[in-house]
Amino acid sequence: MNIPYKPLLPETEQPIVIIGASGIVKDAHLPAYEMAGFKVFGITNRTISKAYDLQKEFKIDHVFESVADAVKNAPSNAVYDITVLPDQYIEILEQLPDGAAVLIQKPMGNDLAQAREIVAVCERKNLVAAINFQLRFSSFVSAARYLINEGIIGELYDLEFKVTVNTPWELFPLIKEHPRLEILFHSVHYIDCIRSFLGNPKGVYAKTAKHPLKKLSSSRSTIILDYDENKHVVINTNHDHHFGPKHEESYIKWEGTKGAIKAKMGLLMNYPDGLPDVFEYALAKKDNENEYEWTEVKLEGSWFPEAFIGAMSNLMRYKEGSDSILSASVQDVLGTMKVVEACYESSKNGAISFDEV
């Protein structure tokens, strides 16, 4: 079976101005843009030496001393790529030209109130704004989306994310101390991906937990999203599995009335080196509809860095008019942030007491 999964590239050249020079820019944004042939016009960062380091490594044309300097010198059709922490988003968005295209690093704010403020600024300035939820554009998610949209596995009734890994949070010093670590900065990807398939849930049940020997605000979560009585949608994450690789897991599984799909997310295992992804789907055998046969499909690219091509490409194509839908627009992602907020509310309020039953 031929499964189209690679992103369509823009038809016009739209130079990119990157605001921020963190590790994710070096490891994902710039390598992805280089692969896609996107032109990076310039970069700026509060610690300017980091911007110069990336300029040298990736042959970027310009380093700007400030956001204002970058905007002043950028071409009129520039796309802005904001890669800083959420606290700085609004200040930066206010400085962008009205009507500009902008890709904002996830999450969309530290909480729902900040997310709403970001949407309001974008709408007031008429920005073509999307959030960089790249998982939507990873090769294995795109391949699964094709099989589901074509009806090949039937009606989707079960969607599961399972992550049992040892995450080296020390590699992320800017977010390690955040009071909303696990759901806001990790499981938010899965929440957003689920919404891209099923829309907004009717309700949320969640619990996020600490580790007794770690100072992290949270590192394990269970999230159940309520869609209807026929659907089971769950996220289970454990970033504290430091007992070796034997029983590590990292996958997405979709089950439908005609078949199933399973995608191993190798990136999260043995991080940051990762393991290979595996994409498989199961359909009934032609000679026996009660028996299913799994088929593995080799896909090129992974979540990092290749999925970053899809996120930027969709924004560019929407801006030029060749895509009719901006997949992760700030307006759509507001739904993701509402689910995140509901998760924290659910986790805080706790379960029904056993003595009350």
C-alpha cells in the first residue's frame, strides 16, 4: 500500500527570522529548515553569543541585536519563528509587523489565561499565527492520519499514548524547574495530537505525580479524555523508568473497527540519541476476516528534526494560499490549552473518596 506522509513544501520562498537560539533551534529547527531548503535570513537572542554560534554553524546571513532590529531589517514576506519561553511571547508578538506570519514554540503560554492573551494579541495584529506542535506532522502521525482519513481501519474507537522511559530532564534546564512540567511541556504534545484526530473532548480525568527522590514538579501523568461511550482515549507517561531499556515503551496506538495502527516513537527512548521508529498497521486477511496481519512500513524521517519541516511548511503554504487550513493555528490550539488546564484542575481536585462511595 502506498501511504503518502511527507509534507508538501511551499511554492514561494519566505525567509525565516528566528527569535531565540536555544538547544531546540540547534537540534531541530535549523537542521529541519536546512533539509527543506528554507532560507534562514537572520537570528536574534538575548545572549547574543549563542546567535553568533548558530550563525557560524548553519551559515545564517544575519545576526540581529534585538527583536526590534530583526523586524526593522527583515524582508516584508519574512516568517518569524519564536523559540523562547512562554513568558516572552506577548512582548515579542507586539513587536512583529501587523499581518506577519509567525510560528510560536509550544506550549501556548504557561496557563489558559496567558494562552487567551496570546490569541487576542495575534488577532488584534492580524498575525497569521500557528503553534509549533510538530508531532502532528511527524511521519508516523501523518501516515496514520492518511489510513484513518481514507477509512482503511474503519471508525477510530481507541487511541492510546504510552511512554515509559528515563527522561534526562537536566538537558532542559530552562523548563526543569517549571511548576507545571510534565503535562504542560510533554503530554501537551499528545493532547494536541489527539485533538487533531478527534477534536475537543467532552471532559477530562487526570492525575500528574512527582517522584519521591526528585525535585521535579511532576514527571508522570495519566490522562483520560472523554469523547463518547464508544471511545477510549488515554495518555500514560512515566519519565522515571531508570531500570534499563528492557521494558521501556514509547508508542501511539490507534484501533478502529476494521484495523489498527501502532507507531513506536523511538526518539524518546535512549534520549537524546533515540532509537528507530517503527510504523505498523493491521488489517484483516483477505481469506479470513477474523484473522489480522500486521504490515510494517518503512517511513523516512522522525519527530525530530523532520517534523519541524511540516509545521513551518504548513504555515508558509497557508500564508501563500496553497493550503486552505492552518493546522495548529493559535485559535485551534486554544482548545489544547483548555484541555491542559482541565488536566491540572482534575489532578488538583482529586478522586472521589473511597469512603464516599
